[in-house]
Amino acid sequence: MPRGERDWPTIALWLVGATLVYNVAEAAITLTAAILASSVALAGFGLDSLIETAAAVLVFRRLRLESRNVDPEELEDTEHQVHRFVGWTLVILAAYVTLISLWTLIAGDAPEESRLGIAMAALSLAIMPLVSWGKLRAAKEIGSAALRAEAKETLACSYLSFTLLLGLGANALAGWWWADPVAALLMVPWLVREGLEGIRGEECFE
């Protein structure tokens, strides 16, 4: 590798590996906070972390195969499988967010204040956009649609972090329990669009 040139395959591996470790911890902490606060929004955030963990495992495997110089046809098949899996998880997440948000609005089931949930949402909002940007850059450099799709899922975590923080904060400060489900519903069109792109296997590295 020429001096000064970045080793993007290795950078991609580190980013996906870091995401995997972070999401495992995030899921455990957030789901615990969801149980303590009886919060549907926190539960959804924790489940999203589990979905991201599964996607990160598959993308990590794909990147490892590439680093071992496996047969290009096998690598391409793995790429498409990962891309479609991430697409489906985004669509499933969109359906979950829609159903839970509507149920929360209809039932008027306001979560209790959760300082732990607010802290996790704030931490993810600070970290995940940077990680997503790094993955998108790496995906462009190595030409991986699967990594790009997984990076979009990491970006979705950022949107969920924002809506969760908005909802929990508004509920804690002003008693606006409906802020979280309404904000979450605004994210659904983006999730569906990106999910369908992944399922169709559209590769775009703009």
C-alpha cells in the first residue's frame, strides 16, 4: 500500500467491529432501562440495537472474507445476502416503529422518566453519526453495498436516538408524553425507502 494511503478494508473492519461491541452493550443497558421505566420507546430502541448487532455480524463476516481473498463469486453472493438482510431489517424496524408509535398514541401509555435512557440516547446521538460517516466513506472506497446498507442502519440509530431523546426529554420536562411516538413516525418514510433499496440490491455510492 503506498505511503499515506489509508487501508480502508481494515478501517471498515474496525468500524463494524466497534459497532458490534457497542450495540451489544447498548441493547443490554437500554432494554434494562425500558423494563425499569415501562417505556415502549426505550424497548424499541433496544430492539433496534439487537437488529444492528445481527447486521454488523454479517457485514463483519463479509469483510473478513474479502480480507482473505476468497473467490470473487462467493464474495459477491455474500454481499447480496447481507445487503438484502439489512434491507429487510430496516423494513421490519419501520413496521415496528409504526405499530408501537400508533399503539402508544391510542393507549396514551406514557413512559416514566428514565435518566439512564436519556443518557444512552445522548451518547448514541453523539457517537453514531460519526461511525456512520466513517462506514459510508469506507463503503465508497472499497465498493461495498452491504457496508453502505449497514452504515445506513447505524444512521437510523442516530435518528432513533434523537427521537428517543426528544420524547423522553419532553416527557420529563413538560409532560408531553406524545412527543416520542410522533417524532418516531416521522422517521418511518426514510426507513422504508432505505430498506427497499437494500432489498432490491440497489448499489449507489454517491
